[in-house]
Amino acid sequence: MNQAQINVSGLRITGCTRLVGVLGLPVEHSLSPIMHNAAFAALGLDWVYVPLPVYPDHLGEAVRGLRAMGFAGANVTVPHKQAVLRYLDDVSEDALVIGAVNTIVVRNDDLYGDNTDASGFIAALVEAGFDPRGIYAAVLGAGGAARAVVHALANAGARQVCVYNRHVQRAHELCRDMARFHLDVRFEALPLDAVREIDEDFSLLVNATSLGMWPETEASPWPVDLPIPAHLTVCDLVYRPLETMFLTQARAAGAEIVSGLGMLIYQGAGAFEMWTGHPAPVHVMRQACQEFLVMESRAEAGVTEQQVAG
Ligand code: NAP
């Protein structure tokens, strides 16, 4: 099962249906249509969320098209999160610091950009019972998602954030950018292999690389020959599969684990509330995503529904 799909009962299209969607390439694997359409149906809202595959050369036209065609807004995903900034009329402070937008809202004919990845990440951590104040955190990766995570941790009171990346220059750029906005936080950039030296001062380890993401599920950013320190809380932004190789390593070592599903739900909830003005039905959104991910992992394992029922 490589295309995300689920049947949402109660979804209907009328002459007044409000439109939102996700701009990206590829978008067929995105769980956002499943999550948001389930939420619209649960609240009885006449809204629909559609995938919008957009090539980089057409990004400007596509973003202007949102306004021209009466969309209420959109999500933005890989590879457009940074490039989209130049087509917007205004952006939030979070989006400016992170340098990326994942949510567009069409407001009084203006295109407004925000980034709900940062607040979504912190909401998921807090839900898991983790307090980021005063901590030392290790973030693996220096792409768009890592930028949101580092900014979120700094905002939430982390004392030190070390960024480990394959191309270390990118980690240096991330740290330099964040240091301009977060004067009281220490940032350090290191190559990815240096994760071997993480010591007991650290309490949080986050995978913000794309390693382990379906279909390359055997990959992990952590060395295979080294146990993950058991005192760490270990968080993976990758949510497909729900338990990645990295989280399996962490669980085996006895560490606390936090999957990427919580961040997916809460970044979606933030966007949903900005577009509709309604509180997001978080439990419905989580259930819709979980159902799909469990079905997918059973299909991957070759388990039939009959076997499950039996
Ligand atoms: P991105 O901007 O493309 O960055 C990818 C990161 O992964 C870079 O740091 C890159 O390192 C690293 N990487 C890729 N292949 C690697 C390899 N073979 N070895 C070592 N490092 C490698 O992507 P992104 O937007 O930051 O997203 C990263 C992940 O977070 C994705 O899996 C995405 O699905 C997930 N995500 C989840 C949520 C959520 O709600 N749970 C939200 C946002 C993103 P280099 O810089 O060295 O290339």
C-alpha cells in the first residue's frame, strides 16, 4: 500500500465546499488528506482537503492560484517549504526564524504563511510527559524539519542544542541562524558520526533526518553497533512506519520513545484551527492516521484481515 487512502463516511462536496490542500512533490504519500478530511467529517464541516502535486517551476502560479480559486489555505511540504516564502504577502515570526512555511492561510485576499511544525513538535513532547526547560538536546539532521525542532526547543527553554548532520556545513548554517534569534541558548554543529560521543548531560535525542522513512525502513541515523543511552528520551520525526528502526533501537536499549505521529497530528491541528476557526478534533485526526498506519504495517507484513480477526 503506497498511496495513503482511507474512506471517510460523511464526506460530501457541495456548491459551497471550502477547499484546502497540500502543495508538494510527491504528495501521494501524505497522510494530511486522510487526517483533515476525517476532521471535517467529524465536525460536519463542508470542507475538503486535496493533494496538490506542484513542480518547482510552477510554485508561484500554484500559490497565487490558491487565492484566485478561493482556497481557504494550504499546507506546504517537501520540496517547497523554503521556496514558498517569496510568494507570500506576510509570514509569522516562527516561519521567519525557521526560514520555512508549512501552512498558508488566505486572509482578506492576502497570502499569510506560518510554521506549525515547531508548535506541533513541542505539543507532542509535552503530551509524552517531557519537559524541555533547561535541557541539553541532540538533534540529528539540519533540513527544514530540524530547523523547526531546534527553534522550538530554544523557544521552550532548552539550554544547549547540538545539531549533527551528514553535511556538517548545513548544521553550522542552522546554528548560526538560530544563534541570531536565541541569545541565551548554546548551539553546536557537529558531523553525524559524532553522535557516538553524546554524554549523560543530554536528555533528549531527536531524529530529524529522513533516515528510516518508508520505503527505506531498514535505515537509522544511529550506529548499529552502539546501544542508545537508556537515560535519553528518543524522538523520531519520521512517522511512516510508526515504529522506525531508530525507535526500535531506543526501545531495545530501554529509552523512552516518542513517535513522529504526535507531531504530525499537532502540526495538522494548528493548521486546521487557523483555516476553520474551530478547535481541531485531535482524537479523530490521530485515529484516522493510526488506522491507516496500522493497516499499512499489516499489509507490509503480509497479514490479512482474516488472520487478524482469527
Ligand atoms: P529535508 O529538508 O530534505 O532534510 C533531510 C535531512 O535528512 C537532512 O539533514 C539530510 O542530511 C538528512 N539525510 C537524508 N538522507 C540522509 C542519509 N542517507 N544519511 C544521513 N543523513 C541524511 O527534509 P525535512 O523536511 O527536514 O524532513 C525530515 C524528516 O522529517 C522527513 O522524514 C519528514 O517526513 C519528517 N517530518 C515529520 C514531521 C511530522 O509531523 N512528524 C514534520 C516534518 C517533517 P544532509 O543535509 O546531509 O543532506
